[in-house]
Amino acid sequence: MKPYLEISKLNKIYPTPKGPAVIVKDFDLTIGKGEFITLIGHSGCGKSTVLSIVAGLSDLTTGAVVLAGREVNAAGPDRGVVFQAPCLLPWFTAYQNVMLGVEQVFFTASPEERHQIVEYYLHVVGLGDSMQKYPSELSGGMRQRVGIARAFALSPKMLLLDEPFGMLDSLTRYELQQVLIDLWKKDQKTALMVTHDVDEAIFLSDRIVMMSDGPEAEVGDIVRVPFARPRDRREIMEMPEYYELREYLIEFLNERSHDRPSKMNPRPAFRDPEPIWSKINEIQKITA
Amino acid sequence: MSEQFEKKIKDYVILPLFGVLCFMLLWCLICSVTDNLPNPIKMWQKSELFIYEPFAKRGEMDQGILRFTGLSISLVGQGYLVALIFGTPLGFFLGLSKLFTRSFDPIIQILRPVSPLAWYPLGLVLFELSPEPSYFASLFTISVCAMWPTVLNTAVGVRAIPQDYLNVAKVLKLSRSKTLFKVLIPATLPYMFTGFRLSLGIAWLVIVAVEMLKGQPGIGGFLWDAYNAGNYSLVILCILVIGLVGFTLDRLMSLVEGKFKTA
């Protein structure tokens, strides 16, 4: 696997009156081109910090983030960010919100081409009829659709999603997960998403990175999701592996996330028979 | 429907009329004790001429009431415009830069409570060599006094811009001018308009003081002139007109302000 995004020895430390507070400690992660990676962990464990550092919205203390051979040290439109709140500018219509970024990225394109890009992405996320509406006239789900369209329309090298569906009801969440994964497939994007929804992580990701609790959050474990794409939500939910994987993730969140991985047993008590993905994982760790 | 209508009539017609009636009664009561103050009927008879011929001009200090009001509004408008032109950018600088706030906030806080009566002489000195010192001094006084609400509200508005919007600007790597015009200014508008409304109120307060000092033709100058002539009916007329105009201006500004609040 050729690395596309490399996060190495990432540390985030805030100075406080009581001494430095280590939020994220020695975070290492390598993502291949076209991969969909999810970070899961408890709220406040530092997963969003990692994402905002990759987005360039927050500075790292030590370590490095390299995207497509170039070090990341500021925010820029080469990374499309979908925030938890859709973060649309309320004085612009859906169309204008997407256009704002498109103008910036495709400044050499003709107005007609830009118009087509904006229209295309708003159509794809299912907002063909609501392009001229203001955010206040759109539902929460529709606003997040605009957020997704805005991120993809920039034609970024990579997508960063910070709990993008966290504020939506579960039906809308399912719909938008589908919208996201379809676009991801179509545009062949590399994606890094933060969530605390285990089912969302399984449905969307190639690999799931579990983060231990902060402070001093670090990578607890990484599992590969064994289901072939395109995935059918109902189909995969009926597979026995689904529940094993789900159990494993939840067990991690409930029990092991409090332990320091450095102090953990190399392989904690794991139910028999050992699921296939942890073996793949082992092999991957060795080859990496 | 009709019940609602009745409630509206009660809330917006009957109760306010009751308040006016109480006010009139108090007025008459005071008149019955002292001879100095004209009662409402006397007042009306004395000021009829200025109301029935609102735009007449019989002399420098003998003009219809709306003509005087117009003169005052025009001066206030000019001073107010100057206040906005200087106050809004100043507010932006204060909101955007901590360094700027630390440097200039103390002096602003000290200048802010200074009365218009104190600024006017300074204005006369400053514009001594100009063709019309009293005109420029008035303008100076109105704008200096009216500027502060705009400055402070704009600064608060800029500081209150949600980090989300700033992140959007950062992620899209908007240029400085685009960030200013497409993100910062629209996000601050509601606060700016609150400042604009308060500033207009102050500008209108200041005009009377300024005109009294210089005896310029205008509603404040007319009031002072009427007092000197012992014509207290006209003093009351001026007070009522000043109040009505101030109220109308404030209503108009809140209409505009409301437009931006919904965004």
C-alpha cells in the first residue's frame, strides 16, 4: 500500500498553568489512496483534534502530517472538510455556499464551468430543487447535504469528516451515509472520518482506528472491515462477522479504551475463534 | 379572530390612549398650581401657527415646525454619516486585533462618556479657520458623540463571529478581501445595525444641545429661542416634536435592523 496521507509521531500539547497537557500522544497513521478510514473513540478523546490538525485548522506540537508527498501546515481547499455542524454561511443560498469555494479553487475555469460544477454536486446530493434556498429554509439533513456537496465540489485530494452526521436523526443519517459513500466511490476520494457511531464506522470504512481515551490519546487498535463493496446495509448486518466486529469495537470503547495501549497486553483476551480481520491486521502491522 | 382583534385594539389603541390621558391630566394638574406653564389648550392656541404652516419661513428664528425639524434632521444626518464612516472601521479593528484593543480601548472608554456640551467648544477651536466654524463644530460634536455605540457594537459583533464561519474561510482559503466582504461583514451586520440604531438615537439627542449652544435655526435652536422669549408653549411643542421624531427614527432603524436579524 502506497501511503497517501502519513501522520507520524503526532503530539498535541497545550501549556497549562499546571504544566503541559498532552492531548494526543505519538499518533501514527498511514492511509492509502482511495481508502476510507474512521477514527472512533469517546467524546473528548482527541480524535477531532487529530482531524483538525490534518485539516490545518489547528497546529501540531511535534510530529508531521504529509499529504501526497507534501507537508501539511495550513488549512487549504486541497482538503475538503465536512464539519459536524454544516457551517453554511446563512446569508448565502445553498448554491452560493458551494460556489464560494468553487470560485476559489477553479479560478481559471469559466463562469459556465463553475456553474456546472456547483450544479452537478448539488444535484448528486439530492438538492437539485433547493439550490436557491437559504440555509434557514433547509432541514438539518439538507444543510449537511450542502456541506457534503461543498467539500466534494472543491475536488480535494482528501476528505475530512468530523462527525458529519452526529446531529441528524437516524433515518436521515442512513440516507446521508449512502450519499457520502456513493460520492466517495464515484470520485475515488481518500477519506478520514471521525465518529462515535460504531455502525456508521463499520458501514463506511475500510479500516477503523480505535483511539484510547484522552488525555494522551493514542492509537489503541486498528481493524480492517472485511465486507466487500458496494455494501448493502441490511446484508452486512445479517452476517455473523458484523456482530463480532461490532462487539469488538464496543468492547474496546467500554473497557479497553481507558487502558494505555503501551501498557496493554500485546493482544488482549479475544474471543475464539479469532476473527479473520484481526489476523489481517496483524499481518498488516508486520508488513507496515 | 375577532377576539384577537379586540385584544389588539386594547393593547395598541385603548391602553396607549389611557397613558396619554393620564399624562394630560398630570399636565393640567401642574398648570393649576403654577401660572408659568401653559395648559394644553393654551399651548395649542399659541403653537397653531407653526403646525398649520409647517413649512413657512417668516424669519431666521420664525419658521414652521417641520421646516425646523428638517434643518435639524439634515444636520444630524450628516453628522451621523460621518460617525458611521469612522466608527464602523474602528469597530472592526477593535474586534479583529487584540493589540489594537489593548492600545485604544482605554482611551475610547474615557472619551465615550464626555458630554456633547464639552465637545462643542473643542470643535469650534478645531475648525476655527474653516469658513463655517459653527457648522463644522456641530458636525464634529454629533459624530464624536454618536460614534461610540457603532464602534463598540461592531467590535462585539466581530468578536462574536462563530469560529465555524472563520473555519470555512480558512478551509476555502478565501483571500483577505473575500473573507472580509463575504464572511466578516455579513456575520457582523446584525450587531452593526444595533450600533447604528443606538448611534442615531444619540445623534438626535446631541442635536438639541448643539443648536442651543449656538442658537442655530433648527428644532433645538427654536426651543432655546422660545424659552428666551418667554414663550413656553413653543418650548413644549418642541419637546413633543423632538420626542416624536426620535421615536420615529428609532422605529425606522429597528425595521432595518430586524431585516438583518433574520439572516
